[in-house]
Amino acid sequence: RRKYEEIERQYACRWNGCEKAYGTLSHLNVHVINKNHGKRREPKEFEETRKILQARKQQEEGTRKADEERQ
């Protein structure tokens, strides 16, 4: 199980004034339903966000490997 700090919170609630964000779409949807913050979110709403985070992860991994090779 991941620690609180380790969770990448890529699924943010878009309700005005709500600053909650979750690591999974299902957890966001539970929040949205319980708090009446509109309709359930669909995976297609987060396609761009997932692409950006995936590219960032790949870049960080490449940087980490390059640093390891230098040592």
C-alpha cells in the first residue's frame, strides 16, 4: 500500500471551491457522488492529464538512469 505522500493525485475535483484530488478515477467519482459535486467523471476527460504525467515519468526515469550511469 502506498503512503499518502506517494500517491500521484492526477484526478482533481472540478467543483468550484473544492480542492480535493485523488489517485484513481474511481475514488474521485465516489467523492463526486457523495458530495453532490455534479456528474461522474469519465476517463476521456483525463486523457491529456495522463499523457502529461506519463511523459514526465519517462523523463524523470531517463534522468535517473543517466545519473546512475555517471556514478
